[in-house]
Amino acid sequence: MTSAGVEAAVRTMVTTALGGAPVTHLQPVVRHSQAPKPPKQRRPRSRVLSGAGSQLSGGQRTLAGVTGFVAWLTDPLHFLGELLLAPLRGLRWLCRGKEKRRRNKRFAGGWDSTAGGLGTAMYIQGTRVLALGQRQVSLLYVGEHEAEVAWSAPREEVTGVEFADWDPHNEQRATLRWHFRDGSWYDVTARGAGWKQLADALPSR
């Protein structure tokens, strides 16, 4: 299937998941690598993405099992390293200017905020798209045959979208900081052409 065909199929699945509400823009997104992890009890599950592991071959499943076992063995060492480095990272953070600290903070507002809901929904493996409609902004998980709404907020709750960081020489990737009416924000990395049009369709910061 061509890229145009894939995009049309995704749009159809998203529109169906949104109950037929028209979508003015679709943007593939991924979780920012420096965004904080939500608490374990809040981490999302997906009906349409839950079967992704069953598509793996026997060799891939074995490799995944070995990788998981090694990660389990080395996790205490990783925790100890993080504990030892925490004071140094805190000192480096304090030495930065106020604007630098704000720029490097990928999430604000707490997990009960609007941004917290978006950040929680982003913490999952699989295809995720932000859908901009006439009344809602939604994050959806896209499976092989259907899509699932993971998070949604009224458009009026979005007070601005800010370019947190981007490479002017790379039109295929940018980090967009979503600001909400409750004062919270969350950084989402957009992939693929079109992120500028998404940002232009919403208030800027």
C-alpha cells in the first residue's frame, strides 16, 4: 500500500473511533525521550495495540525474553547508578538559568492535570497519532484494523503550542510543547511532514 493509502486508512480508522467527527489534521507522535514516566498504576493499556507482541516470530520472542532477563539482572545496578548521579544532576540543574531550566523541563502540572493525562497516554509502544478536530484534540492508538481513543480534550483547553526544540534542517521532526488552560504543559515529539500545519492551526506561544 502506498503512503497515501496508509494515511487514508489511518484517517478512516481514526474518524470511526471518534464517532464520525471530522478530523482536520492527523499527526504521528512519539513520547519525548526525556519526558518523565508516569507512575506504574497509571500506565495505559490498549485494546488495539495489545496484540502487537503476538506478531513476533519465535526468534524475536526469544530475543525479547533474553533482553528482558538481562534488564532484570542489571536493573539494581542501574538504580544504584541513578542514585549516585542524582546529586550531580541536581547541582547541574540549579546552575542553569531560569529559562534554560524551563526549556529542559518536559512536563509540568502533575499527573492529574490535562497535560498529565496526555503524558500518561503517550507512555505506550505502538502507533500514536494526535487528531485535531473542530471541537476536540485527541490522542489515538492505531492498530492493524482499528483505532482507539486514549486521551481527549476540548480545543478551548489548549491555550497554545510552542516549538520546544526542532532542527531547522529537518522538516520531519520537532518537539511541540502543548500548553493547557490549567497551566500544565507536556512535550510531544511530532514525526513526519505536517507538524507546522498542526501548530499553525492552534494558538501559538
